[in-house]
Amino acid sequence: MADNVKRRGIILSALAALIVAAFFAPQILFQVQDAILCRDTVLEQQESMNVEALSTTYEHSLAARMQNYAEGLAAGNTFYIASQELESMDEVKEFIYSSQCIYGEIISNFINTGLLPASIWEMGYVIEDCKQYVIYSDDFTKGMNFILWYVEMRDDNGPVLKILADAEDGTIYALKTEENLQGASANPNTDMGRSYINEIFWSDAVATEMWGFFAINYEVMNESEEKDFEIMVGEYGWSGDGLMNGENSAAYSEQPGIVTDADYIKKRQAEAREIISLHEEWSDIQEMVQYHMWGEDSMFFLLPYEDAKVEVVMKIPGTEKPSAYIYGIPDIVVGIRQIYEMIPEFA
């Protein structure tokens, strides 16, 4: 267990350093210059149900929950959503202000990399709304897919933080910020707006590290695979070309993103084959690592559960032409798309 926590800490620290470098280096440069001169699922809203009674069938293993849901999506199952107001918020408040939530890995990671405001830690956000949602399908043999808490928090200055978490084990499935008054514009010396996604994912190493962060949090890999993944990114910084793995190469090769040049793609694929030829035990993990950029504001990380997949999406809208350059924090949406798209407040 200690080794697992240590591995997560190493990956998280490396990821934070890479993103901070990509995120803040342009801002520092611009300040110096100024001184000198982001699959359709059928959704149906159902009436409230007795969540407490149905929770006896709830799958307590996160990996198994995700596996069942991914397989249901792949099979074309129809999923439904039910909601109910919570009579007491005491348990929710205890969760929110704990090491599972605002002081936990996911939120801490995004605060440390400048994508969420640090005022979340300073108790500047107050809970304004809380609901319980249930996602389930027609396949009742597998019980409910997810029992969720939706929590909406607002800062005194206006910004909103939305959290979607598992009501049983605290897993955070999605985060969303709105009305962030600290949003940034771009370099006033250019006519271009700012693409946060392009700034953050400036290399395969950053994208691979981020894929690993999500894969570990959502239990895609077992303990042995996590250890091998740590060695791969530690020694090589990347595990091949995630953008061009498997079925995604044809679908996304035309999209603007990290890899668009054909010669560069061939070079990276050749490097990947050379690395894997030296470490054949890594080949399965290398095949797992898949991600792609969509447009200028979204990054998709594909998480495989055997033959099925879910997508973690990071969406950060860019800015229009600026009037001034401002240090700032953008609005973001990040989480498992096939889960958060079912929640009205995230849609």
C-alpha cells in the first residue's frame, strides 16, 4: 500500500512540474515583454427511487463498477438517471472538507497546476446545493451503476465549483467551474487568443503523465502495471505515441493537436517500437495509453477496461482576442464524460 501511495506521489509531482512549466512559462515571458515594450448516451429522467434499498446491490469495487459501466456502454445499453434531495447534508459536508475531496489528490493536483483557485482550500467556497443521483440500466442483475453526490459550491466573489462524487467511496468523477472572475486573457502583443489545452499538453510526456494520473485514480491498472508505468515515464518520459495508438489514429489524425506532422508521427512510432523491443513486458501498458486532442479546447483520455472504454475529458475553453494580459484561472470541465453528461448540472 505504501509503495502504491509513493508511486502515485511520484507521478503526481512529475505531472505538476510539467504542467506548471508549460502553464506559467508563457505568462512570465509575456510579462517581461510588456515590461520592455475542451459517444452519445441515451438519457432519460426517471422519478426518485428508494436509493437506500437499492444500495444493497451496489458494487463496492471501483474497478468493477467502471468495468460494468464500460461494458454496458459498449453493448449499447440504455442508462437512466434518478434524483432526490438529501434530507441531511452532514455526511456530505464531512466528505467535501476532507482528504477525499478538496484536500485530496485530484483537486489538489488542479490547484497546484493553476487550474483551480486556491481559495477552495481557504474555505472560501460554501455549499449551495446538494443532490443525490443514481445511474442504472435495464440490466438489474448488476444493480445500480453509480450512487452519486452532486455538490455545488460558490465563492463569495461569485465563482462556482461543481463536484460529482461517489456517495459510497468518495471517488470524484467530475469537476466543473463557472463564472470564474480570475479568467485570463492572452498576450496583448498578439492578435491571438489563448489555448490552455495547447499550453498544458505541449509534449507527449505531459499527456502520458496525465493519462497515468487518471488511469491510477480510476483503477485501470493493477499494482504491477502501475509500477511498470512509473518506470516507463520515469526513464523515457512517454510510453509511445498515445495519440496514434490503435483505432484512434484514423479518427483523430486530422484534428489539430500534439501530433499532426506525418514524418514526426513515423519518427515517434519508430522510437516506440525500439523501446518496446527492449522492454516487451511493457507492450500491454503501451497499448493502454491513448489520448487525443479535439479542437483547441479539449483533451480526451481513453481508459480501457478490457475490451471496453470510457473517456476522461479535460475541457478548458480558450479566450478571444485580448485587451490585456492577466494572470488567471480558467473555467474547466474535467471528468468521466459518460458519467457527467448524464447529470443536468454538468450537461
